Amino acid sequence: MSYDVRGEILGFSDTANVNIVEIDDLFSTMVDTNNENISFTIVNPYMLREYSFHIPLDIKVLLEINETSKLIVYNILVIQKPLENSTINFLAPIIINEDNKKLAQFILEPRKNPDFGMAESIKSFKQ
């Protein structure tokens, strides 16, 4: 599925459109449609933990979110070897408004979200 990037993916300001392909319930890939060399492994955080946060007004406006919007949330996974040493950034969620295919990433304030880290090991969520 193709999405219009609003704002920017952190560190990738030229990425304006991405395709997201689900691998399984946990993992997906997000690829820049204009540069296939730019890709991210993303995870569905709800498959791993309790995960809730406040979406700031500027992001709601940017993505045209209203009370009935269907939202999808992902987090970027930094792949390591072995895979269980990979880390997830829970402080920079990617929010998608599925209704209009718009996507944005933003940074949560660590002091307001003390349970979320920037580099949490995926092995800490293994069951």
C-alpha cells in the first residue's frame, strides 16, 4: 500500500512517498517509492506491548485525523545480528491515517512517556 509522507521520516527528509508491505502480524517493510535503496523494517508495537500515547494537535492536522479516522501505528526496528539483538524505537512512532493514506513520524517526549525507550531490545519482548 502506498502512503504520502507528511513532515519527514527522521533523517530522511527527501522521502515523500512510501510503500508498506506486511510480512506477518509483527513485521512489515517500508520502502521509499522514489529510492528503493531506502527501506525500513517496521513493527506493529501492539504485538509486543501496551502502547498508547497522545497524538499532538499538529500531527492530527497534518494527517487530517478526526474522531472516526482509522489509524495504524508502527515503530522502526534497527536490525542487528542475531535478530533478537535488534532494537525498536518506541519514542518515534509512525502514524498512518488509513482513510486518506497519509503518514507522519513524530517524537514523543521521554519525560511524558517514561515507559518507552529509543532503543529497546526486541529480545526483551520474547515470550
